[in-house]
Amino acid sequence: MHETIFAKQIIDVAKSQGEVEAITLEIGELAHVPTGELIACLKELVPWNIEHTEIPAKVSCRCGFYGHPVILERGHDSFLIECPDCGAVPRLVDGTDIKIVSVKVK
């Protein structure tokens, strides 16, 4: 159900552009809802062509590491990550956003 809130917000924004035929999204690997669940929900709610790209998570750690974290746990609105080099909790710098990249209207 959590994904329904995000799906409805995406639908509302897209519809504000006109009569929608298709949308393209970028969904962060650690966004508030898992990519598959959000896309499935959107497909249940609208007949649009929905394209998406998943944006990998990126972190910066005080040990100097910059890149993809180890994802220990992933849930709705929560995740547990660590630095693959030192095991510390790094600062997340990318991979949490959900963005509408384009809306194709009739």
C-alpha cells in the first residue's frame, strides 16, 4: 500500500501535463519504495507505457571510499548499508530519488 501513495503522486504530476500516453522514470535503488513494487502499482492504476531506469545507490565514506555500498537490509522506507571497504556506515549521496524524466502526452 505504501507504493500507492507514491504512484498516485506520480500520476497526478504526469496528468497535469495533459492526456498522458507514456512516462519515463528514474527510481533510486534505495528510494522509499522498491522499484518493482512501484512499477507494478503504476501499471495497475494507469494504462500508460511506463519506462524506468533504476539509479544505483552511491555512498561516500570517511575512509575515502566512494561507490556502491553493501546493502545489508532493504525495506519500505528503510535500509541498512555499510561501506564495503571498512564496514562503517557511509553517507548516502545518490540513489534515493524518484524522478519523472519525461511525460508523453497526446
